[in-house]
Amino acid sequence: MAKYSPLRMRLLSMGCMFGLAVSLTACSSDPKLYTLAPVSGMVQSGGPVVVEVRTPVVPSRLDRDTIVRQNRDYQTTLATGDSWSEALPDMIAQTLTTDLSQRLPGTTVVSQGDAVTTTPSAYVEVTIRNFEADAAGHALITGAVSVHPAQKMIGPVLTEAFAWQSPESAQLNTGKLVASLSQGLSVLSDHAASRLRSLPSTSR
């Protein structure tokens, strides 16, 4: 066994302690938190008196703390060190609620679970399948949306497919990706607002 002098043993010990300190600092660093933001759209007249945005259905691969950056080559890539500021389904619902409130000023729009006592006259229900960048780096939102009166109707509730892709690539930049996804939700809000305005007058 090799023998080391007391000075060398001390230096080795200090080196190990420094490496451990660096490792602990790296592990304890806080992630960057990102939040979806409402995007203004065209104001539309009419619509139900009260609309409830149901909490969207989001797949488990997207519903996580760390932001899913891209889906490419059969792999889901995470934005290491970048996280959502709150649960993704709740944040999508709140963003849609704010977007719809701006577009339908004569309508009270609430999110499912809000502390309100009013009874909704219509619902907006959304299912999310993609909410990340595609293989080319463009922000992609796909899924389905249903807008329907709250009272029972004859026949099934119609659900429409929804697909949106950003015109520019996010270039694997998390901030740009989140901004683009916020823009995509505004397009979804435009569509939902138009459908809400066309509901039968009995929903008012």
C-alpha cells in the first residue's frame, strides 16, 4: 500500500471536501420556473352568461414538473432545470379562462374548482395530446375541444379535433417554447369563443 505524507493526505482530504461541496451545490440549485401567459384576441359579442372551463385532460408524459421540450425520434426530451410553476392542467385551464374572459366581456368565465357559487350555462372541455416542440422545433398543440350547453341535450356532445403549430421554431429555447405554447392556447381560445357564441340561446 502506498504511503502518503501528512501534507499530501491533508491536500487529498481538502480536495474531496471541495468536490463534495460542488456536488451538493449542483444538486440543490433551484430550477427555472415558467408560467403560461394569456394572449389577447379579438373581442366577440354574445355568448352564454356563465362558462366553466373544465380542467383539461393531459397525458402523464406531459403532466410533470420538468417541462417536456420536444418529441423526436420516438423520444421525449425534457428541458433539464426548467419546470412549470404549477401543475400543467391547472395552468392551461387558468390561461384559457383568462383568454376567454377577454374575448367574451359579457360572459363570466370560471375554471373548474374556482370558489364560485354561480351555475354554469355552458362548458369548455379540452383534451391535450401534444404540448411541446415537434421534431423540427416548432411548438405543437394537438388534442380535442368540446363546447356545449350545461343542460342535457338530445344526442351526443360533439368533440372537435384541434391542431396548432407555431410558424417559427423555438430553437430548443424554453422561454420561446412557453411563449409559443401560450400563443397556441390563444388560438384555441379564439375557436372556443366562436363556438360559445353560436350555442343555442337557451344556454343563456
